[in-house]
Amino acid sequence: MGKILKESRPIDGQTGLVCLLGQPVAHSLSPAMHNTAFDALGFNFRYLAFDVCPEDLASVSEGLKKMGAVGWNLTMPHKTEMAKLVDELSPAAKLIGAVNTVVNDGGKLTGHITDGIGEMRNLKAHGADVKGQRIVMAGAGGAARAVAVQAALDGAVSIDIFNRSEDKARALAELIGGGTACASRGFALSDQKAFGDSLAEADIFINGTLLGMAPDTDSCVLEDGAMLSEKTVVADLVYHPGETKLLRMAKARGCDVVPGFGMLLYQGAAAFELWTGEKMPVEMVKEKVFDAT
């Protein structure tokens, strides 16, 4: 997978490129996270972030492949489109129809999805487990799709999905219902009555939309924190800022909250292993990158 060095060293002619493609990416903590881990384990790799327009994704990916990049991550809005550009998909990525990690093996591109695994680990790190739980998800694209499918695979009893496009929410619900033992329904996010009714019964609520992400930090997927039950665990996939308006509202309501940085950390750990064959030193990365932010 790459040469492991006895100690980190400056960039040289043998340094391998790993990167993030998305729009926007300026806020991303992924470069700090992966470069810290590469240095800790002595990998001669460097991770950079590139702001890429959707119409340029195919040409940029082809360029990275031809340059011999080790691999790359995808963030919004590129995850579903990248699934069409790789040569092979992992089983989970094929089911979900999205990719957040690409491995370049001598010009053969394999797409993986680690978002769902990352969020399941994030929830467990905060004392929440989806098995046997009723989940409400806002959002039906990219990371939200991966998290919903993984939650279903991991034993959630039901998942109600609310999305701006009702058709997209229903399509994801049908995918989950047809491929797992989890019951799932799709609704328009604008259907506030259905949203409120579902939230009243939810064990876990997960925001998978961009609402609340910097710089639009005053936006929130909920109109009122009173829509939440005190017993509901509230998770936000947005990690910049670390505490979103949603999480502040949930805390004020008395809910346990799960910030988004944990999903980034744990999905990154899975990607790191795909590129290097080694486990990321998660606790060290958390201390040096996330706790210091």
C-alpha cells in the first residue's frame, strides 16, 4: 500500500498524494486528521483538500488516477457522482450508490463508503446503539443515505426519512425496506405534522442535511426544539461548527447529543486503513486535531 518510514520527513519525490474533493472544503479537518496520522505512523503521504465543481469531478478524478494518487475522499456534493466514475464498488457502496473513499490500485479505482460505519461508531462512543431503536433521519443524500442504510443493517427497528425531495426520501425508504429487515418510510421535510409525529416517538434523531453548517450557522432542520422528546438522542452529521444550533436546541430540551466530528474521525479511520493497510491511531488524532480545535 505504501512505504512505511521509521519517522516522518518533509515532502520529497516519493511522497504519495491523498486528497479530499468537494465544494466547499475550506472548513475541512480531514487534512489535519490524516496528515497527523501519516506522520505518527511514518507514512510518506500528504493529504490536501481541493475545491472541485461538480462539472469538473470526472476530469479531476482522471487526472489524479493518471498522476498516481494513492486515493481520495469525496464530500458533498460529489459522493453519488463518484460512484459512477470508479471501476469497482465495495458491496456497501454499491447498495448505497455513493462513494466517500477511493483507492487507486495501479490505475484501477475502487469506491468505498465509510460514512455509515463512522457514524455507528460515533453513536456507540456516546452510549447510543441503533439496534432495536426507532430512528428519524433528516436528509437522503450522500452521508445521510450511508448512515440510514448502515443503521438498518445494524438492526434499527424503523427509520423514518424526511427530505426536501419526497421522492428521494421514498426511494431511500424503499431501498432500506427491500434490502434489510428494517421498516422504513419516506416523507417530505415540509410535512411538519408527520415530522413532529415521528420525532415524538424517535429514540434517535439524526440530521443529515447541510442545515447548520458554517457559514449558515443560524439555520436548523427543526423549527422548534419542543418538537424533540427528552428521551431522544440527537446526532448531527454537520461538524463545523462543532456545536450546531440543532445540538444547542437539543441540549436545552434535555436530550443527549452526538456531535458530527466523531463521524468524521471514525469514517476517516476506516478510509485510512483502506489506503495504508494500518489502523489509524484514533485517540492520538482526536487529542491533537479535534480536542485542540
